[in-house]
Amino acid sequence: MMQVCLNGSRTAADGVAVPLTPESMADSAAEAVAAGATDIHVHPKTPCGHDTLSPRVLARTLSAIRERVPVPVGVTTGAWAEPDPAARLRRIRDWTVLPDHASVNWHEPGAEETAALLMELGVGVEAGIWSGTDGAERFAASPLGPKVLRVLAEVTDTALSSAVSSARALLSGIGTAHGRPVLLHGEDGGAWPVLRLAGRLGLATRIGLEDVLVLPDGVPAGSNAELVAAGLTEHAAGRADASPATPDRPGRPSDGNR
């Protein structure tokens, strides 16, 4: 699985390649899927370019993307889009067009309630477990853990020299992930090393302008499609480098995590 993360919390200051309107997100999504992306993660934006959970904006964004691509489309529920947990729940209850899945960052206040509501609505939950937080511990103790769609293991360490070590520590903390699939990804300076690690470990991954603005050689990316194409190549290279001594993979009890 190669998920494309179209924009994240990026703004116009990050370059013209970052899609900020429903129409540009749909165009970018179509190009990324043509390049090989099999799933989409997007942050709907207000006209000012801020992340939002607005039912009206969400409906416009999802409808525009779905007119162009046949793959699942997910959105964020990050606290920065709606800091108040109660208000976040009200926003989600008012959604008139539902995403296929939504990410819930388990270290944020109100995560359990947000995930429970999404599940009630029939929306798949991607459990966001960030390095450097207590998300892994909270998720391990969560009764909702076995019900999530997958785990998004997000490495927030952006240092080229240490991102892979941080990724391995995060995966160790997540453990068997309640038996759910794991998608491993990094960001900025750690994005490409962590993506290659995902290939070596046989894990799903993601790439896009939310996570990184440059290609593996450091050249600025002109589009999400360019990042997806490069990501597929790098992921395949990581798989080719894998050896029989590769550590057990989280979320795969049959690989030895019994």
C-alpha cells in the first residue's frame, strides 16, 4: 500500500505544488493515483488555507476528489483543526459526506471519543501513533485498538542520522498493534530513510507533500505524483535490501509476534 498525503498542514508558503483548494486537491490526487498511489490522505482547507473539520468544506473536498479517483479517501481529525474535543465531536456529527477513513492521533485529548464516534458512523479509523508521545501506551490499553482500520506509525524525528533508530523504537513500542496493519512513515529529513525502512520491513507506507517537499536526491518535488513515483521506487529498493534477519514486523502476529 502506498498512501499519498496530499497537503497536510502546509500552506502557500511551502510552494505552489501544495494543493489548497478542493479542485487542486482533486487534480493532485488524480495525478498521484496515476503514478501508483492506492489510498489518499488529505487535509480539507478553509479559503484562508487553514485545516478544518467544517462539514461544508469536507463535503466539497471529498466530492471533488471522488469525482476523479476510485481509491479510498481519508481526512485528518488533528487537534490543530479543532482544538476543543467537544467541538470536534460536534463537527464530525454534522458531516454530510463521510470519508472512507480518518486519522485520530492517539496522544491528543479526546482521541478515544473521536475514534468511537467515527466507528459509529462507519468511518474507518487510522490510529496515529507518533514517536515522542505516549500514544503507543494509550493505544496498547485502548479497547478500540482491535477495531481500527490500521495504525499510522509517524516518526517525528526529522534528523537523517537518527530517524531510522527512532522508527525502530516506535515500532517496538507499538508492538503487535492489536493485530492491525501498520503504515510506517516519516517527515521532512526523516521521510525517505523511514520509507525505505518500511520497504525492508514489508510495511505499508505513505509519501506526499505533507511529509516532505523534496525528492530523495534533495531536488524540490514538483508534485505529489513525483513523490509517489519516487516513493514506490525507494520502497521497492528497501524490499530488495531485506534479509532473512529482518526483525519481526508489527501488526503481523503470524511473523512471530505470538
